[in-house]
Amino acid sequence: MVNTFMKFEYKTHLHKLDGCEDHCTVFAFSDPVDAKFAAACEHLHESSCQKCSLVESCVPQIRIKLNDISTNIPDQIVVELTYELDNSEKNLVDWKKHILRTIHQDQARTNVLKNLHVDQGLVILDWAMKFLPYQFRETQSDFFGKKGISWHISCLVTKSDNDEFDRQCYVHILENGSQGWFSVANIILHLLTNIKSTRPTLKAVFLKSDYAACYHCTNLLAFIHQNNGQFSIKVAEYNFSEAQSGKDLCDSKTGSCRMHIYKYANEGHDVLNSRSMKLALDSYGGVKGTQACIVSVNAEDEPKTKIRMPGISTYNNFNFENDGIIAKKAYKVGEGHVIKTSTQCSETISVERVYKLEVLDPFSQDQPISGKLHKFADSRIEDTHDQQPCLEENQPIAENSMNISTCSTSSAYFCCPDFSCDKVFATSNNLDRHLLIGNHNYRKNTISSMDTAVQIYSSSCIDLQKYHENVIQEASHEVEISVNSRKGWGLKSKRANVRFPDKVKTYLQEICASCEKTGSRPDFIALSEELRKATDENGHKLFTIQEWLNPPQIKGYIANIISKSKSSLAVKKPRAELQEVNVDDDEKLSEVVAMLEMNDFNANAVGIVNEVFSAVNI
DNA sequence: TTCCTAGCGTCGGTGTGTGC
DNA sequence: GCACACACCGACGCTAGGAA
């Protein structure tokens, strides 16, 4: 029940003017400690939502039930179940916070588009999944071991004089370079220069991207701020969205480009490198509203500088002002903290030092604009029939709106992919535009499909209905008791860096060493279980509940051990050098190699024989 | 200052399903 | 039976930031 609620319904509850602590985004993102990251609500938070409370209270409810039956089950199982419940409780709350942040941070895009002037633009940045070389006819052996081509997508949205939005997409295919801040800085600079040449009236842009490390890093932010005056178009804001959200437009454009490339390849062409990739993208007039270029960024030119911005991981919104960067933890919550220019100014990140981009093949001629965004009057069913865009932030949402088109065509087949949004479109283009604006119409129905399902079921099963009501009532009662000031509950919690105990490390190192000898791969889930059950010769537990590690932690630690051992081997390993050898030496070498191979073969054969014997108990 | 842990994204290997 | 498509998952790279 909680799972379904979180997946489909929770986001429909959220609102910044709600009187419930679980729903009010301003309350959830107001820092209780630092007033600069807090905003005051003009309403009281007196109401409570039973369903939202259930997220926090479901695990305590299970814990109570566990305590009731704990006398009948072994202590070890009770301890393990308690450990699992603790982890689940934390994960559930984290998930709830993630949904809250996703919805709130997406308002940045909606508001920017709502207030966009004709001399401003919104740029959404994203790295597309690396493109794997594609052959018209390829064998399976060719399919494996491919090295992908990096390509970066930038979508520019501008507003025309007649209140329509224009979209233009820029693809940077990287011949050279990694997906780090240095490449991103070069791409942004090249992009802004290019946009200025085609749209001279543009004066400022708002950047938006996901939380990837190459975007959300001190060096890039400091570079933008320090050199903003030299950019052909000023960067006004940089808003970050939660992981895996807020880049729908880039994703849909990536899909179109991929399909265009595959279509070109399927006509008998091979797309094996950046040149052929650009050729494919430009084929048959190119992808509508999309331009591609090939660039190269030499990683060796990257300035080796380290700029400090304490607390950067908690900041999501940055405004670039003359006297510093105004950083906020959540969009439009609080006045923000000013990061002064002098604290992060560095010669090493000047435009001259950073802008080393080499354009190998420039953008082709300007493609036609991919489409005009008209305004839509009806918030539920959007179409382009001389209607107005629904960019109003708090517009009223029709109660119980149905996913049935009322437009004259009665052919509304394109539903918004967001399960909680009830908008339906007559054409795929309209859906595309809806995704660009991101103005989802979340259902405000008090009765969800889950509720309806429960009601139908409960009508034939009265007992189940009673049980369901009891669970919710008991859960909400629990929460009411425990409620105290939860201000800022939606903010990212501070990461607790806890060192793994030495004896756990030693234990894992031994297991890692034995795996290395046997060649077997460690099973992280089994190891996590093993840590909980390991005992000494007297039958006492080796590790306490505080020392248990979960599978991802074990995986990370073992990966670290392997990585270190590899790097130390690389250092110790003498460098192989090519030397001329005479024929006699060469023959001796061949003999040695043959002998080593024979030894290996014999060892393997003995191993196989032993395994067979042990399998048949001989 | 260095080391270690965590988070996010991408790459490559592997297993399974499908069509010819 | 072969070649390809797709999903899953572990490995790894990059980055931030706290502990030692």
C-alpha cells in the first residue's frame, strides 16, 4: 500500500500552500537552523494527512507486531529483522524526500519559462548515453567490447515576440575528452558563442541540468561566475534537478537523434566514429531543430585546481550576481547564502586557461525551429487550436478530471508518461511540448485508483475494509504522538561518514584474498548475511549489529581493495620493453612459454579431475 | 593534508528471448 | 543454430566532503 502510494499518489498531494507538514514544500525545505535557507509560511500547519503519515509509521507498526511475537522466535532472527526494519525505515523516508525534492526543483523550469523574456533563454544540459558504434551488418563478436562515443545534448528554449516558445537543440559529439567539468565548461562556452551568433538579441540564459558530478562541481560554478562578464551571453541562474528528473526534453531529443542515426545506418551505412555519427545526424536534412558538431577537449589542458565551496552538496540553485554567487538549498526558499567572488577567484580558471575546445567539424547550417509552442486554455486537454499555454503555477485543477479528450478530434491517445499527471494530447507534438514545459496536472482527486480498488474489494470483504481502516488509524495515531517540529524535513540530510570497524575490514580483506586465490567472485549479499552470522570458536558472535554492513557497503569496500591492489601492481610491475633478441634466445623463450602453458594445462586438468572425483564422492 | 566513504553516471559482460 | 535485441548487474571513473 505504501509502495503504491509513493509511486503514484504522493506527488499529487504536494503543494506550497498546504496546511499539512507533509504537503507544504516551503515548510519541508526551510532550514530550521539557518534563516538564510528558510521561508515563512502564511498559513498554519495544523492538518495532517493519514496516507502521508503512513510512510513514516508503517515500519514502527511492523516493529510493534514483531515485539508482540518476539518471544516465540529465536533472538538472532529478531535482531536481524530489527536491522532490516531500521534500514527499511531510513530508505522509505529517503524515498519520500527524493519525490518531494523532484517535484519542488522542477518548479524552477516552470517558473523560468513562465517569466522568460524575449532576450532570455533556458538551456537544459545533459550527457546522452554513450553511442555505441553501429554497423549495418555486424557479428556478435563485433557487438561486444565496443567503446562508446560521448555526446552532449543542450536544448535551448527561447521566447519570440508573439509569445511563442522556440526550441533548438545542439549536439556536441566528443572526439576526445571525458565527461568531466572541463569538457562541460568548454561546451557551455562554445554553445553560448554559437547561440549569440545566430540570436544576437539574446542577453541571458538560465542553465538547468541534473545533479551529475560534472555539472554540480565547484570548478564549473566558479568558472561560470568568474568569467560571466566575458561570456557572449550572461548566465543568470543555474538550477539543478534531482537525479533522474528534469531533463525530459534532452532525453526525448536524444531518442529522436538515435532513431535518425539508426535509420541512416539501416540503409547500409556504418556509424563507427564521430564523423560518421555527424554524417548520420545531418543526413536527409538532419533532425528537425537539431544541429551537431564534433569537438575535441584535451584532458591534459584541464587546470589542476581545487576550489572550495563548503556545503556545495546541499545547494541546488545558484544565481550569478556581480558580488558573488547566491546559493540556495531549495528553489525560492530563503534568501540564500552569498559566496563571495574573492573566496573562489582563481587565475587557473580564466577563459584563456579553460577554453581549449577544438572544433573539428562545426555546426551545420541553422536548422528550422522545431516548433512553436502555443498557449493552451484548457489545463486538462491541450491542443494547438489557438489556445493559451497553461504556465500558471497555481492554476485551479478541475476536480475528478477524466483522461478523455473533449477536443473536436476525439482522438486523444497521447497520455503524459507521468502516472500522476492526467493530461492527454491529441498529437505527439503536443505531448512533446507538454514535457518541455513540465506543467503537469497532478490529480487532486481525494480518491485514488488504489482507494477505488480497495473499496471494490472491501465491498465483498467487509473484514478487510475494517482491517485497512484500523491500520491507517493506528498509524496516524502513532505519528500524531511523535510529531514535533519537522521543519526542513525534505532537505538532504547531512551525510554521516562512519569508518568501518577494523575487525570488519580485516575480515573482508581475508575473504577478498581467498577469492583472489580461488578466482571466485564474492557474493556481496551472502557476505552481508555472513557478517551477521559469523561466530568465533566458542560460538560467540564476531560482530555486533552496529558493525554489520549492507551489500552495497561491502561491494564498495571490496571494489576499493581491488582497485588499490591493481594500482599497486601497476606501480610495482616492471615496464615491458621491446628488445631485439637473436634466434636462439627466441627459441628458448618459445620453449619456456610452451612449458608454462603445459603447466597451466596440467594444473587445470588436475583441478577438473579433483572436482569430478569430489562430485561423485570418490 | 591525506585517506576513505558515498553518490551518480557510464561501460562492458552475461544471460535470455526472438526471428530467420 | 545463429545473429541480434534487450535487460540486468558489477566494475569503474569522477567528485565532494568528513574523519584521521
